[in-house]
Amino acid sequence: MPAPRAPRGICEPSPNPSGRTLPLKVLGVNDGGGGGGGGRPRAVKPSRASRWRAGVLILVHVLIAAHIVQWWYSGRDGGVRSTLSPIEPSESMYTLRDGAVNAGFVVFAVGILSTVLLGRWFCGWACHVVALQDLCAWMMKKCGVYPKPFRTRLLLWVPLILALYMFVWPTFHRLALTPGFEAAGVEMPLWMGRSAPFPGFEGHFVVEDFWATFPPWYIAVPFLFICGFVTVYFLGGKGFCTYGCPYGGFFAPLDRFSPGRIVVNEDCHQCGHCTAACTSNVRVHEEVRDYGAVVDPGCMKCLDCVSVCPNGALSFSFTAPAVLKRPASDAARERRKQPSRLYDMELRHEVWLLAFFLAALFSIRGWLDMVPLLLAAGLASVVTFGVWKTFGLWRDPNVRAQNIQLKLKGRVRPAGWVWVLLTIAMVGVCAWSAWTRSLHWRAELKWATTLGVGSQAPYTPGFVAPPGVRREAEGALELLRRAGPRGEGGWGWSHTGHRLRVRAWLELVVGDYASAERSIAAIFDAERRVDPVLSADLLKIGAALGRTPEATAAVFDGLIASRERPGALYLGRAVLAGMMGDHAKALELAPKALDEGPASDPATISNTLKLMLQMGLVADATSIAERAVELRPKNTDLRFTLALAYVFGERPDDAVRELGRVLERRPEDLASLTLMAQVLDAMEKPEEAKAYAERIRKIHERSSGAGAR
Ligand code: SF4
Ligand code: SF4
């Protein structure tokens, strides 16, 4: 007869194949656990706090859904969708890189500040990944699966490493590394990358493309699966928070400085219910015994321990921060000298695994040009765990992964072989990704060395690159070929729009215009919008090839016919028609470039309207520009184009008003300053015109001074 199963919620030491156990006893009433039961272990009562927390997290998701719905419906009249920028801490990267202060940055800053003051409430009560992990853990428990936490010393540092890489390294690169190389008069190696000068902070709270900074659904769904079920199953209830979350990399150390903590009173009987209830793997009863408070930075203030304590001994309160806490007695001090946790592996193995994790992380990140950092962290955690267990299969007689028996009494079971095969497959994917990405990286280093020939030179008929530049370009093209898809003779994957641009440039440098033209056509397919610059490139290639205008027009017509939304291709075709003297055709084609109406991309609208103005379609261009500005009031390019339309329409007062608004946002925009000076001069306001001319002179003076330095 099988032994009766322990009641749910009772934490007992379980046999461990390695011989190590994690002792945690949950006492009954006669042992001090409170309540009736005559010494029987007493079940940990359900946490009421967890219901409140579930309610708050559901509310967070309802608000996220409402945000998306509001964005979607904002464009229902055929206009431009717009909404508050995503309230997601990762958006802070754009604040640090581009100076775009957005809602995500504000929320992250509030989260950091609140953690310093109150502890990690933000993690426990507002994070959608915590909600996902809790949901997965809850569903697993419903199926009788109780994930055991994975305990290591070194992998705990991964979140901090990720946080520094995401948020600190770019700023360090720009503010310290780049000036350091400049001051030393040494050229920075290309592999270190380049930092653009910081443009200054600017509010960026309204966005049109809400999804622009999020991965597509076919990445988001695996992300949710990996960071939810897989990490919870293999690494424990807060596996992603502990080993993969870069925000946790900041929140955890900051929590140690917070005075807001879970504290204990004299009613504690060391029953251990709190530790049994804690899904953050905190040894609550031991910490409150030795410090009088929870000091573990993994505590997310979920209040489950407070809620389940049968003696009402715990509460949230303000006390000395964890960094200042010392063991409360000599006995506590002695106990704290012992290792407080038992780890799942030896330190030397952890060193290897940390190295493997980092290699897997940077290999799998960008796999297929799609895997973002957080998903890469989740995948790398899982691959590392798989490798560790596979190593155990080779070394140990008995191996389990949670409740899956992989090897028993020296015999690898079928599940063990499946495990090995899956691990080999995952390691193979990492290796493939690393190989392909190394080719991309080397190709881009070579590409960077070819840029010195000048952006327009390769379009000049008869251009021949210097031999060294040509060699680099040919080398880069070969690397890109090997990193490309099988259909192009490579072993990698399809190129992104950016890499196709790199390839097109390299092909121009080596004089292979026909291939460059094909690469540009491929960019149209790889990118959603058709960039007006690419249309211009096609025109220039046609000219460099000495092709007849009719032949170039045929190329455009073919591309237009093959695309659902040709956008700026119409613009290029209209320019070509104008150059060929076919003004009627140009007049017919130009407005078609606005194939999404005033919601087309701003660059296409601006360029199309400028073309229409040159062709004399002033009234049409003005009304389209007015509507476009109405839809995107903060877009300075569109506003400048509207000012230009007013100039063409002989409405100087309106032009001055619009230019003034452009200059409020971009006070050093030379095109606007110049046009303003010209318009004011034409309006016979010489003093005001002179003031703008003076501003232009100072900008030129400053930039030539900087150039001389
Ligand atoms: S604080 Fe923890 S160990 Fe102490 S009585 Fe409460 S549940 Fe038991
Ligand atoms: S120590 Fe208590 S409040 Fe902190 S995470 Fe664990 S159960 Fe929640």
C-alpha cells in the first residue's frame, strides 16, 4: 500500500540524491505552532495577502490592456494612432541612449526610489513577470508539481551583470570610455563600438507605434513560456527574478538599504510556516530569529509570511536597513558563521556554469535577429540548467530534474536520454547563433572601415575604391554571404533591413551596381515602410549604371507592382518622371506616395509635399501638410514642410508662426533659421531677420571651432 501523501502546504525534508537536504520543519501546536492538533504537523493556512496581491496584479494587467485598447482606438478615424509611451522599465534604455524621457523611465525611477524607501514592493505587487511566474507556479501546484528552487552563489550575480550591461555600460561608454580614448589621443578599436554624442533630454511621452520597441508575438509568446513555465519549473517559483531579471539586478541590492522590512515580535515560536509560505525562497523564520527582521534582498514584500503566521508575530515596519543589521545575539552570530544555505553544486562547478551562462546569453541574444536580452537571459538559464543536469547524468548514479527521474542507480532512463538530446539541440542552437553573429560582427567591422570613401562617391560613374577599401568590402561581403540564408549560399539566416543596407553599400563600393540594386529591392521587403532615401539611391544607381531613364523607370514600376503599399517608391518614380520631362505623370504619381493618407510616415510626407510644391501643387500640398501637422503636432519636419507650403502660398505670417514652433523644439535647426531669416527679410523686418542671421553665424562659428579642435 503506498504511503499516504503529506498534506498540502506542509514542508518536509525530501530525500536528495546528492545526500544533501534542506531541513525545514513545520511544527505543530505542541511544538509552538499555535492552534489545536496534539503535536501533529499543522498545515500552513492559506495566505490572504496572496489574494490581495493577485487582485492588484490582475488590475495591473487590466490597465495594460486598457492602454493597448486606447492606442488602437485612437486611430479609428483613419488618423494616426497615438498613446502614452509603454510603461515598461526597459524603455529607460532609450532615455539613457537617446535622451528620450518616457513613461517607462519615470516608472523605473519611481520603482527604484520606492525600493530604497520601502523595499521591493514594486517587484511583488506591480511586475507582470512576477504575476506570470506566480500564475505558472499556482497552475503547477494544481497539477501536483512543486518546483524546487535552484540554489547557487554565482548565478545570483547574473541580474546585476545584465543591469549593468543594459543601463550602465552605454552611459559609461559615452561619458568615460570615448572621452578617455580621445584624451589619450588613441583611436578607439572598432570592436568597442561608437557612441553618438548625447543629444540632451527631451520628453517622449506620446508614441504612435506602441509596438515599435516590443518584440513581435512569435517572440513574445516563447518569452512568456520560457520566463513563466520553464524557469519556474527548473529554477523555482521566482526563478526568473533570481537569475534572469536585470531590473532585479538593481532592486535587490537597493532593497538592502531600505528601512522598510518584515519584522518580528516576541510571539514567534519558530514554527517555520512563514518559510514554507515564502515563494521567494527566503528562510524567514531563521532571519527573523537571528536579525529580528527579514534581511534577504529576495524578499518582495508579498506579505504571505505575515498572513500565514499562526501567532501574528510578523508585520511590515520600518527598522534599520539590512546593510546595518547585525545578528541579535552571540548564538545568532555563531549560527550565521555557518553556511546559511545549502547549494545545489560545488563552487568550482558554479564558476564553469556562470561562464557557460554568459557565453550562452551573448550567443543566443539576437538569434535570427529576433531574441531580445530578457528572453536570451531566460533561454540561457534553461540551457545552463540543462547542461548542468547532463553533466550530472555523466557523473552521478542518480539524477532528478524536479519531479523527472533522469537516471536511477546508474541507469539513464528514457527521460534522461530525451533530456540529453534536448540539451544538445539547445547548445547547438547557441553555437549556430554565436557563429552567425560573429560573422555579422566581423562584417560590420570591415564595413565601418569602408565608410571613409564618402557617402556619395560610390554613386559617381567611374568610381573605383582604393585597393585597401575594396579588399575590406570584398571580405565583408564574403562574411555576409556565409552568414546569409541557405538560398544565398550561407549557413545563417535572412538579413535584416540594416544588414541589407550594409550589403548594398559594400556592393556599391566594389562597383557591383546590379547586386546593390537587388539588395535595395530586398530592403523594401524586409522593412515595413519604404524609405524615401532608398528610392533616391535607386535613382542614383540607375544614373551610375548609365541606364536609360526608361530602364530605371521599369525597375521602379516592377517594384511598385510587387508591393501592397509602395509608399515612397511612388515618390522616386514621380521624381524620375519629372526628370524625364513627363510632368503629367509626375503630378499623377506624387500624391500616391501618401498611400496611407496623412498617416504615412513623416519622411515620405515631407519629401512628397516638397516635390508637390516644386510642381506647383501648392493648395493640395498645404492642405495635406496642415492635416499631417494636426495629426502629429510635435513632428518638426512636418511643421517645417507646412511653413514651406505657406511660403509657396505667399502666407508669410503663417510661415513665421510655424517656423517659430519648430525653433521652440529645435532652436539650432539651420534650415528653419535660414528660412525664417529669409521670410522676415521679405516681410521687410530687417532687424528680426538680422537676429536670426546672427544665430546662424554663431552656430557655424561654434561648429567650425569644434572641428578645428
Ligand atoms: S514568524 Fe514564522 S516561524 Fe515565527 S511563529 Fe510566525 S510563522 Fe512561525
Ligand atoms: S519574506 Fe515574506 S514578504 Fe518577503 S517574499 Fe517571503 S513571504 Fe513575501
